Amino acid sequence: MNHQEELDVFRIVALWQTDTCERFAYGFHYFRPKEIPRVPGQRFYPNEVFETKLFEVLPLDAVISPCAVMDRFSYVRGRPLGFEEKDVYVCAMSYNSKNHRTEPIRRKRVQYPISQDSSVFVHYSECLKLRKTVLADPADAQSTSSSKKPSKSGESDKRKSSATSIAPENLSSPGDEINKIAEYLSFEKRRGSKKDIVDASGLLHRQSKAVPV
């Protein structure tokens, strides 16, 4: 297996440090195609990931390296500076682990747009033609199943059960450190400064093994 595929793609929404200098990150996971239910022979975009509502608090030292997840509208126009192609992902769908369904992310629902300013973004001379050409699992091509209904027991359920997932409404339960970030997020939400949080955050690879807090 490609080492890159062993890493989770994780969106950092907020960062903080405790009085004892421990650093934490709060954010949500993106799933790869192999981690969601799929039908035999289903194809995906190269380096495609799916937005989820699986939130987690993790130590900052679990971070491995930065990467970039782009909406499909920006992905076809160019690339952000400073990233290798293997570290650039396209996200065109969200995945709901409760009903095991995917939903297209429309332009007006893009939450974290990539800046396309020429100082940080290289524009292509013409837009790419994005095609779904990749099988999530080579075994899918060998399947003779005629069922069109995806299984509800995919790898996403394994991830959900093994990860220390924390929904925003339950964020304050684990301890004082999480109380601090919950209060911060609540304050920023009331103040209407979501942009401040986004600008101070990042998108990073992290180790797949969940780290308890």
C-alpha cells in the first residue's frame, strides 16, 4: 500500500495550547473512497476525498505534513503554491455516516475555498476536464455482484468506532482543555468571526491511529 494512503486527511478548524504547554487541534476527517460504502465498479476522481462530520480533538504532534483539499470548481482551475500533486486532493461530495449516503457539495456550500490570488495560486491556461477514472479497490473490478445497494458495514464504520470522535455539541465532555476550545469556538461563532478561525487553521495529514485525549 502507498504510504500516503495510510495517512488520514484531517481539517484543522482550531488550535490551542494548555497552561502546561500541551498543544491540541480540533477538526474533522475526510474519508477516502475505500472508506465509504460503494457499488462494484464505482469510479472516483484521482485523489478524491469525502467531507464528513466526524470531529476529533487530537494532540498536535499527531500531525505529519500539510496537504490541500480543493473543491472541484477550484481544482480544475489550477493549484495552490507549495504543494506536490500527491498532496492535493479534490472534494466534490460529503459523506453522512448516519444514513451512509453521499451528497454533492454545490458551489454555494463550499466552506473552505482555496485562495486563487496569483501570489499563492498557479492558474492553468485552460480548465482541466475532470473525469472519474479510479477504482477505490482493484477487487471492485472483479466483482460480479448485481446489487446496486451499498453495504452499510464499510471501513467508515470501523473508523468511527476506533476514533475518538467528538461532535461539536459534546465537545466540552472530556476535560478542561476541551472546555477551553469549546468556549473559544462559541465566542467566535457569536462574534461572527468564522474567517479568523479559518485563516488560523490548516489542512494536514495525520497518523491513522486515533490518539485518545
